[in-house]
Amino acid sequence: MAIIFYMASAIAVIATVMVITRHNLVHALLYLVVSFLAVAIVFYVLGAPFIAVLEIIIYAGAIVVLLIFVIMMLNLRQESVAQEKQWFSGKIIIGPLILASILLVEMLYILTSGEPAGLSENMIEAKAVGMSLYGPYVLGVELSGILLMSGIVGAYHLGRQKKKVTHRFLEKKEE
Amino acid sequence: MLFLSERKEVVMSREDLLNIVPLFILTSAAILILFSIAIKRNHKVIYVITALSLLADFIFLVTVDTPAKGIIEPLFIFDGFGKFNFGLILITALALTMLSYAYFEQREERKEEYYILLILATLGACTLVISKHFVSLFLGLEILSVSLYSMIAYLRKRKRSDEAGIKYLIMAAFSSAFMLFGMALIYYTTGSMEFGAIASYLAPFSKLPLLMIAGLGFLLIGIGFKLGVVPFHMWIADVYEGAPLPVTSFIATVSKGGIVILLVRFFLQINGHQYTSLVVIFSVVAIASMFIGNLLALQQQNIKRILAYSSISHMGYILVAFLAGGSLGIEAVAFYLVAYFITTVGAFGILTTLSDSQRDAELFDDVRGLFWRRPWTAAIFSAMLLSLAGVPLTAGFVGEFYIVAAGVQGNMWLLVIILVINSAIGLFYYIRIISIMSEKQEAIDRPEVTLKPSVYFISGITIAALVIALFWVGIFPDRLMTLIRFLIFS
């Protein structure tokens, strides 16, 4: 199991470095998904299957939504198919694909090998997470709700109206 | 390690509930405003709800008799120190709400969301001052910062608002990341995220373990950013300048005050004064903050920026009291915070009342000849500036005196001498503003105030109350001192 841990960690690091060095937003997002998947495996191997699943549902899921938003916001009509082909062309996709397939192999190995799943002794099940969240940390959960509320109210206000001038250094370029 | 092993029931006693009601009141106020907006947008109604709920919260905190020390495991502690600062934050938020009304009434944007964010940010700061666990610390800090992002960029039509908001967002997110990593390292070393447990793990060590130093270092980066002390001060001037004036004073007072209290609590609990490495780090930060803050303030041409840089040096002063430690040190921190809050809210409050609907009064030209145009306003502004400079008879003087006393008692001669030198430097730029105000100037065309006078009446009363507090604390500080002593050591 240790080797799986190190491989997944290495993939996470490589993918994240690729994220911050890509120039194209969509390509960066592809690597970001891979990075989240790798982190999920790391969590699983460390004995936190619930967090691993959350990592995929929330983060990787959010990336997919983000991708859709990018396509929506660019508002491409006729040329959108061509654009998409260019974004996901073979040369670009090969890096994330290799990394993702290593992760897939790791996952299949975990599922089929029958070895005890975690590096650590005690696996923390979803039940344990729930028990501590709604037990001693229930006030923390409520505070996170408030945190979300402040985020939503702020986003609603800031996103409501468009602004012409964005930055004092960019003003001249835009004119 | 698991909580499951001993199935712990969470039982909240009546005292616990009473202790936590102030937080509930704030939350309910935010939700009430949300509903009120959903029914009808009315600036005045929402302003009244905000002010009343803050006032009710404060009255509840002061009058309802709760045991001297309540603990809600594992997140919160309600001791005298926490409650004192909780009340201080509430009353400051109330004063800021009062001043905000006239300011936002002039503007055309939607004003109502501001009050929700204000209340939530206050809630975040209040969570900070009573937290004794990294979870509540981080959640409180994030509630505070997330509300502040949008409050800073609130006036979307203004030029610098987005820039300030984005700068704060990036810096705050980055510093939060550092902080989380620091917490992870501390958790890895000590096996706990609760201050008390960390302290008992550290107690046998005379020198900090290496990972612990790294963890604390990362933690201090996060805290240092929020305080705006010197290596992490880059954002302060731009954010102060870009934010609407009431928000600027919120950042200067409530946001920083909450963190200071948290830092004091954490540092005292882990008994940080016995570790030379920590004391050296803080001393360097304090000295650098005092000097760089004051020297940069000397070169500014914008009052908001001057106050921004002066706030850096004031945080340096507070760090001196904090380093002095002991009971006198804590008293000095609490007292100085009160004096600093009164003065800062007052100074920004005056600028708020001078602002017109287009822009904030922040340039020297806005206050040039103010003594001849509006003598009372100018006199009050001068009083606030002199208090910031630490001139006798004002609250700022007593605060600084307290810090010097604490520093002398703690044998921090170097820091005390530097503090005195810096007060002298500070005096120079505060007096420069006053001298500009007293320059005689021919009447220039200024857009007349368009709002009804009753709107300014509320701001006027608030500022009058602040002035009275300023001199009352400055001339009879003993009442406040006894109160602080009573609360902290009860």
C-alpha cells in the first residue's frame, strides 16, 4: 500500500505543477481534475474513505461545472465544436490521460488485491465523521453555514452588476 | 483518537446556552435582514434592525448574569477576557453601523446587503475572541475575511474598489493557506487542535520542537497578515484606500482587534513567553512595524493611506504590550484596544461625514481650511488625531502610557525606547494634517450636502459619543482600568 500512496502523491504533485504552468484555462482544469483524483486516492490509502469520496464528488464535480461555465461564458455558437476539438486534441489530452490511467490502475489494484485498505490501523468511516461533526463540532458546522451565507450574499451583490473599468493599469488598453 | 470509542453525548447546560445566545442573536439578525430584503428593500428599516440587534446583543451580554467562566467543549471559552472583547467588538460595530447610514444613503448602489455582511463579519470577529480551538479559530477568521472581501469591493462603481477587493482576497486566501498548513504541522506534533491540549503537550519542553516552530511560524504568517504587521503589510494601504470608509474603519478596528485577542489567548495558553525564538520573532516584527509604519506614513499625501500606515505602527505598539506579558501586559493590550477603537472609529467617522456621494474625503484638499468651514468637525478630527499620536488628556495617551508601563515592568527597554521614538515621529504627520486643516483658504465651490439633516444627526450623535468617550477615558482612565482588571481576573 505504501507504494500506491507514494505514486498517488507524486501524481498529485506533478498534476498540480502542470495546473499552474498551463496557459490555457481548460487544459489547466484537466490537470486539476487529475490532481483531485490523486489526492482522493491519497486520502483513501491514509484511511479516510469518506473524505476521498467527498474529494471526488465536491472538487472534481465542481471542476466539471466550471468547465461547463467556461463554455457557456465564452458563448461560442458555430465555432464551439471546432473549439472543443482543439481544446481536447490528442496532444493536449495525453498528459492527463496517462496520469489518470495510472490512478485507475491503482484503484483497480486496491479493489482487487484484497490487502487491508489503509496504511493506518483504523479506517475512519462516514459514520465517524458524521458523529464528530454533529457531536462535539456541531457549533462548527453551524459556523460553516454562516460562512457560506456570507459568501453567497457577497457574491450576489458583487455579481449583480457589470462594471466597465476593471483596473487602473488596464484602463488604457481597454479604450 | 476516535470520538466514537467513548460515545460522548453533547449536553448543553443552561449556562452554556446563555453564553452562546449573543452569537445566536447576531445570526438571527442576519437572517432577519435577509427576509426583510426579500419582502421589501428599505435602507432605513434594515439599518434599524441592524442597530437594534447589535444594541440588544450588547445589552444582553452586559446584563445577563452568566458564570464567570463557561466552556463549551471543544470550541469555545467564555471568560472575562473574551466577554470584554466581545462587548467591545459589538459596541464598535454598533458605532460603525450608525456612521454607515449617512454614508450609504448618499450612494446609488443597493445598500442593504452591506448590513448583512457587517453583522456576519462582526460575528466572525466575535467567534475569534472566544475560540480556544483551531476549528473555531479558522471558521471565525474565514467568516470575517469572506464578508470583508465583498464589503471592501462593495461600491462597485468606484474605481479602486475591485482592485482593493481582489488584493485582499488573494492575500487573505494565501495567508489562510499558510495558516492551515501551520495548524496541520502543530496538529501533527501535538495530536490536538485545542489550545489547552497543545499547551499541556508543550509544557515539558524548554525548547520548542522543530516542527512546532515551523507550525507556529506558518500560523504567525496568517495572523501577521491579518494584523498587517510589517513583513505582511503590503496590502494595507491599497485596501484602506479602496474600501468604503466605514469598511476601512471596520478592518482597522474589529478585524484587527479580534486577531489581537486571539493571539494573546493562544500565546498565553502555550506560555509563549518562555520560548526565546518566539519572543525574538515578535520583537523583530514589532520594531519593524513601528519604524516602517511611521516612516511610510510620513511620505503619504492621502489621509486614508496615512491612517493605514499609522495603523501598522499601532499594531507594533500593541505587540510591545503583548510581548511584555504578565497581567499588566494583558491589561495594557485590552486598554489600548479600547482607546484605539474609539480613536480610529472617530477619525474615520469624521472622514465619513465629510465624504460626498462621488468619493471619500481622503485628500489633503478635502480637509484644507476645515477649521474655518466647519470648526467643530475640525476640532473633533484634531482631537482624534492627537489621541492617535498619544497626546495627554486623550485616550491614546493613557493607552500608550499603559504599554510603556507594561514594557518597563517586563524589562523590554529596547522596545520601549523605540516606541517612544516612534510616538515622536508619529506626532509629526498627525500635526501636519491638523496644520493643513487650519490653513486659511478662500471659499471654494463644494457640492452642498444633499441629504436631510436628520440623517447626519445620527452620525453627529455617534461622533459626539466617541469624543466624550475619548476624553473620559483619557482623563479618568481608572474606571476602565478597574473594569478590565475585574473582568480579566474574575
